[in-house]
Amino acid sequence: MADNRIELAKLQMEEFKALEDFEQIATPVQWNIHLMLKSK
């Protein structure tokens, strides 16, 4: 059970890092598409 939580936390950290990277390099058009898809 604890192992699952640790794995989930690691995956969430990786996902957050990927989002931060995306925010740094995304163009305004890419960012708008991201926001549209996220809202669905």
C-alpha cells in the first residue's frame, strides 16, 4: 500500500515537472490548445 503511494507521488512529481517545462517552452498557440483540452 505504501509503495503504491510512493509510486503515485513520484509520477505526480514527474508530471508537474513536465508541465513546468511545457510552460517554459510553449508558444501562446500551444498554451491555448493545452487550456482548451484541459477544460474538457
